[in-house]
Amino acid sequence: MSKSGTTAFTRRRFLASAAATAGLGLLSNNVAHSESRKVRNISLKVGSGLAQITANPAQKTAVWAYNGSVPGPEIRVRQGDRLQVAFENNLKEETTVHWHGVRTPNAMDGVPHLTQKPIAPGARFTYEFDAVDAGTFWYHPHQHSTVQVGRGLYGSLIIEEKTPIVVDRDVTWILDDWRLTDKKQISNDFDHWHDISHNGRIGNVVTINGRVPTAFTVRKGERIRLRLINTANARIFGLNFNGHKPTIIALDGQPVAPHAPDGDLVIVGPAMRVDLILDMTGEPGSRHPIEDNFYRRLSYRLINFVYAKELLRTTVLTSPITLPKNPLNEPDLEAATRHTITFRGGMMGAMVERQMAGKQSGMMMGGGMGSMRDMMHSKKIWLINDVAAEGHIMAPMLTLKRGTSYILTMTNMTAWHHPIHMHGHSFRVISRNGKPTSHKEWQDTVLMESRERVEIAFVADNPGDWMFHCHILEHMAGGMMGVIRVT
Ligand code: C2O
Ligand code: CU
């Protein structure tokens, strides 16, 4: 399809869906003010490049990059704007761009085969969609993701509120890790069996915005909005801001009642985002290590906050930090239709299932070690409702009716964490292990612990076939994905 053909097609699709959406009273704000929308033209080219990941200037790492840099350019627009992204593929393989967390029309979602034809080497594609929700989002390929994201393809997409909250600095930290060889080149052992069956490809070098971090200079009295984005294939971060009191104001781009993190640890699973307000209360000249303590015995210092000699103000700001709501449809929990989803498989999964069966009598157990051996052969070892996906095209695991509220009860019967992501929608996390959550947070990716049961609720208001998968990219490659159809 030619570039203009694509755009025309997109517009028709968009207008059709906008009209239908207006009929349901969804997202009506954006439709009503369409004439005042600003169109933001962005060009994105993907190809190979060289990145300065480590501190040694003589040591460059061969990467894949958007517009030649890792991370790719930060795309910053205002809520209500329309994005028009002219994309060109200069890789030697097919790719797509997925706008993680953004509620785009289905045709713009960037899932190869399912929502669009993969973009061939040398080909172009124009993505066009509205910035419906304000918040912190990101973009990445959805094709051959373990390798393409693992080699450096990701960037932030910041959608500013129409009236932003007052801060001294708005800072984005893209957290990632890399598996580098002694020569500081990306290790080629992608899709390794051990990574697929355990906790994914965990790297040996952690970066912030593509660089091994050293110091972050701050001033006493300063108020920073820190947008954390985890773009790692598999690593989960648990940040301790030693001596500072971070306040969480948004999760996965969506506003949440401002609150302190549980146990002072800011947890960011793969693909997840956390927006923090940090008031800098340290003394001028002081230095504070920020640590990642997620994996208990493997904690390390991520970066130092270094206070400048001059302070900014003697007190902290007291202006409001509650973000304005996004136009999300509130699920009707009383009337909601319920479905259950069970995650199984992976190393030691059979053991977890046996143990959980002891507690949940009457539950049927499949699997076991015999079938595990068969699954090892095909590398498809993670199951959603007993199905391991072979690619992006499959029969929908659920078909939902547009405009209806749903509650999905999800059980993690595996020995591992899984950040579970749904495309095209945000959902409220309403309970964990039967206990209501205190913030009913909106998320697009929910981190589930081993054996945990999580309930999510949402209105199926975006028509199309949407991916539903684990965002540990090796788990996804190992079959942990499905399709949810909204008709
Ligand atoms: Cu971040 Cu299915 O994607
Ligand atoms: Cu997983």
C-alpha cells in the first residue's frame, strides 16, 4: 500500500470509528473538539547504529536505533493532538511500531499480521492516531521483539496534560538492561531456552536513557516529576530513593490518587511506567545512592543524587500534584461479565500447580513433566488458558461485546512474575488475592507474582483484535500471548 493510500485508509477508519464512538458517548471530548486539534508530524527511521552505552568513549556498541539514537527520540505532544508518524524501515528485517498504552484505533496498533502488514525492509508506513490520554507512554516494535527491543528499539511518548501540574523539572528515565560481551557488544544469545523458561533475558549492564548512569544533579527544594519507563526485555526494577519520599501520581500513564509506594520500593515491571513527584530535601553538597533492590540478593546502586552547592528554595512546593482524569469509561462492577484466565507453564510450573491444587480442590490439572519435555522441543512453554501461541494470528481467547463491562480474574499458576499487558484498553486493577486494592489503579500492564490472583475491570470500548500477553519478551516468544476480540 502506498503512503497516501495508507493515510486515506487510516482516515476513513478513524472517522468511522470516531462516529461510532460518539454514538456510544465514548471519548466524546476529543471528537467534539476535533477542529482545534493540532496535527504533529513526526518522522521515525529505524536502522542500525552505534551507541555510547558505557562511560568509555572508545567503546561504542552496535545497536538498532530509531533516528540513530538509543533511546529513540522522545515524542512529546499535548493531549488532544493528532500524531502523524512517517515511519521508514531501514533494518534488514520486517518490523512494526506499537504505541504501548496508547488507546489507538486497532489499525494503528502496530501488531504484525494481526493489525497491519509487517513493514518490509526499505518500506514506509504512516501511523496516525489521537493522543487521547495524557501520560507517560512508549513505543517499540512488536515484531521479533526479543531481538528488536533487546537491540535498542524503544523510545518515550509523553502526552502532556492540557494544564500540567507545577514542577521545577519534568524528567524521563528510561530504564533498560543489556547483555553485553567483554567487548561491550550485544550478546547474540537471544531466545535462549534458559531465558525463555525462567525469568527472561536479564542483562548485565543497566542503563538510564541508554547510558550507564553516574550522577544526577539536583538542588535542595526542587520538585521533580520523574517519569520511569521500564523498556527491559525482562528485568523488574524496585527502586529505593534512600532519604527521599517519592509520591506516585500515575501508573502506566494513568493518574492515580497520589500515594507513597508500598514498603518505600517503587516497582516497575517490564513495559510499566510510574510517574513520581520527588521533592529534593537533602542538604546542598550531599550525595544519595538510589538503589535497585528488586531481586533480593542482587541489589546494586543505580545512580547517585548529587545535590548542588546552591539550593533552589528553603521549603518544598505545596502546589497540588493530583493529575486531571483521562477520558476512560468506568466499568460497572455490578453488571460486569466475568471471565477467568489462567497462566501456566515455565520451569517449575508443574510443582506450583500441584501445590496450588492442594489449596483449590476440584481443579483439574493438565501438564506435568512429560508434556513439558514436548514443549521444550518447540520452545512454546507458556500457556494462557491452556494455549501456547505460535505467532500473532490465532483464534481469540475471548470475544467481548463493545460497550460492556468485564471483570477478568487472572491466576498465575507459575513460579515466576509476569507483567500482563492488554492492548487498546486500560483496566482497573480491583483486587489482589481477594483483597480489594486501595487505589483501583488504571494500568495497561499488571505485574503478577507467582501464585497471585488478580482481578481487572474495564469497559470493552475499542473495537478490534487486541493482543493480550506477558511483557517479559522471552515469555511472549515462548507462547504467553493471546488475542482478545472486541466486536
Ligand atoms: Cu508493549 Cu504488546 O506491547
Ligand atoms: Cu511472563
